[in-house]
Amino acid sequence: MAASIKNAVLVNAAARYSTLLLGTLFSAVLARLLTPQDYGIVAVTTVFTTFFTLLADMGIGAGVIQNKTLTEEDVSSIFAFSLRQAFLLAGGFALFSIPMALFYADPVYYKVGPLLAVTLFFTTLNVVPNALLLKAKRFRSIALRILLACILSGAVGILLALAGLKYYALVIQSILNAFFIFSWNWLSTRPRPSRRVRMESIGKIRRYSSWLFAFNLINYFARNTDNLLIGKVMGPASLGQYDKSYKLMLYPVMNLTHVITPVLHPILSDYQNDKAYIYGKYLQVVKFLSLLGVLISPLCFFASDEIIRIIYGPQWTEAIPCLRWMSLSVWAQMILSSSGTIFQSLGDTRRLFFSGSMNAVMTVLFIVAGLVEGSIAAVARNVALSYNLQFVATFFILVHLSFGMQTRRFLLHLLPDLGMAAVISLAGWGAGRMLALPAAAAWTDALSPFLSSVFSLSVKALAMGLSWLATLCVSGQHRFFFERVFGRGRSPQEASEREVE
């Protein structure tokens, strides 16, 4: 990766991993103070706030980053448009709490909806200031903001939960987080809304943003159909169990890949007319994420029981089979999560939309099939399967159509990594069998349930981690991986860049 990308990634990683550690601790405390019912109520409402947030963004943030010709007057006009959207959508969501409460037959949504409308208001206002920070590549400021917002909102959430406010603790935590982030971004960039919205300013980003908005919209429905239907068919308690496992599965996807992807668009958009440059850098990103994913995905599968019990406690055991199934898609999702950023950097949001449409249909069909079986574990299994199928389909569109390269050669770069995953999985299975031996089982039974889970997770992580290091060295990929982390060096993909001409 280029030095500028690497430095930005390191800054983002420091904040992301610090936030991950603190967020996990806060979540572990809250999971013991609140019930699955509390989480289920907020999870249902969050599905709809996310939808309204998509209506607020409309691809504007990415459009501001991508377009290098915007003037200060254009930015002021676009910010004025966002301000109007903030009032309109916040008011609309407050009113939407009425049909939401009727649909779920629970009056609690009359109270929660108007409060989360405040979160939506500040999230909408934040679109332009956040984009300006990213466009200016002020990654240190963004990193510090992420960390402080996590500490402030997490601490308040715990205090409110201790005070017995139940799901209101999660709601107020969300409001405070959105307000803090907007305030920080606005004070850092100082955009001022113009008195009127100039349509010529909006027109500069309209085509790019429209396709991106269409993709985000359809991706939203695909990603949230499971929450919507589980909440309706199986109730908030089952949704709470499923949602916890889903979010745990997303931890490595979000916190290992999203230290890289947020900085790619602001940097690579400067080379949007140079496909060769973008493709060369992207090959390195994909390989790096793949080498991480072949360890994380098997570890989550073989240690799903321990992970759930350590982080959330014994009341969340129904989430264990869900996490086990969904962990099978972690490797694919870690790599796939970077594709949208590359479509955006190329300015090819039209193909991003078509790729998302195809994937959305696939996801919804698999979710419905899982619901027919009548269990959240079946839904989780089908969701994992759909993500793996989407991996192949998306990279055909990105590599073959957008870059004009051979998809087969691209996928061959990842073949050694699948062999590594098989060896690591064998190590995880062997560690589990060893822990089940009578002598080992008798020793762990003497420990408390929590310490027993910690010991079991440690043994599995050690066995699989050592297998990962061994296979990394045997396959000859250790130099690339550690040079990406600790120093400069040639990528093993450099030879393949001959096809980028």
C-alpha cells in the first residue's frame, strides 16, 4: 500500500481498535444489565432509523469527496440541502413511530421513535461536515473523535442502565453519540448553509450520488430484511439473540476491514482516472484482508460458544449457533466489504448499484427460506451462504467489468489462502477434541463457567494462531503480510500488475 494509505490506516487502526476494546467492555456490561427484550426493541427501531438515514445522505457525502471541482459556495448550498433534510426526516420519523407501534403491536415504539428522531437529525446534519473531514484527509481528527465518542456515550449508557432506564439507556446513548460526532465535525470544518439551495451545485454530484443512493437503499433492505421479519415472526427476544450474534460476526468485518476502507475512497479518488494505479493498490488490500480472514473466520466458528459466553453471558446461548453459522462468511465479507469503496473510487456507482441489486435479491430469498424452517439458526446459515455466493458475483462485476481484468486470475491470488483456512480449521477442531478429553474436561469443570470459557478460547486461539503463522510461512506469504504491517516491501501481486496496462 502507498505510504499515505498506510499512515492513514495506522491512525485509523489505533482509534478503531481502542474503540473496539472499550466498546466490547461497555457492551459486555450493558448485556448483563439489560435483557434481550430491551435490545430487541432498539434493534427493531434502528432498522428504520438506518433507512431514514439513507434518505438523508442520498450519496451526498461520497459525492462531495469524489468531486474535486466543488467550490465553497457549492458546499454551502449542499449543506443547506442537508439542513432541510434533517428537519424533514426527523419530523417524519417521529410520526412514523405511530404505524411502527401498530405494526409490532407494542406501544413502546410511541416513546422510542420520537427520541431516536433526534439521533436522525444530528446524523443527517453530519453528512457534509464528515465528508469534508474525509476529503481533507484529516484522519487523526476523525480517529480522536471516534475514541472520545465511544467513551462518552458508553459511560452514559451504563450509568442510565444502572439507574434502571432499560432500553432508554440505549436510546439516549445513541442520541449523545450522534450529537457529539456532529458537533466535533462541524467545529472542525465550519460549513455554513447558504440561504437557498442552488440546484447547479446539487447537479455537480447528482449522477454519481444517485446511483450510490440507489445501491445503499437496496443494500439496506437486503441487510435488514432478517431483522424486520424475525422481529415480526419470532418476536423481539429472538431478534435480540439473532442481532447479538450478527453484530459479533460483524466485529472482525467492521473493525479489521474498516480501518482500511474509510481511507481508501478519499485517497484513491484522487486517481479516479488511473485504473492501473487503483487496481494495483486494491490487489494488495484484498490479499492483506484475505490473510487476516483465514484466521478470524475459523476461530469464530470453533470458538463461538466461548465468545458468546465470555462477552454476553449465559442468557445469550441461543445466539451461539447463529454466530457459528455466520462465522463461515467472515472471510468472504472481509474481502467483499472493500469492493464498494473501489466502485466509488472509480466513479462507477452504476455497476455498484447493479451488483447490489443482484445480491439483494439473493439475500432476501435465502432469508425467507430460513424463516420457513422456523429458527434463527436457519436464517443465520442461509445468510452466511448468500454472502459467500455474493463474493463471487460481485468480484466478477468489479474485476471483469469495471477494471477489465480476468476474474479467474484475481481469484487465483486467493487460492493459497483457502488452503491455509483448511489447516487452521483442522487445528481448531483438534483443540476442541483435546479439551473434550476426560482429564481436560475435569480440570475445566473445576473452574467457574466464565474462567472455563476463557481457558477454552485461549487454547483454541493459540492452536489456530500458531497454525496460521506456520501456514503463512510455508506458503511464502509472511513477507508480504508483515511488510504491510511493519515496513515497506514488494507485494507478491506485483507480477500480476503486468495485466494492468
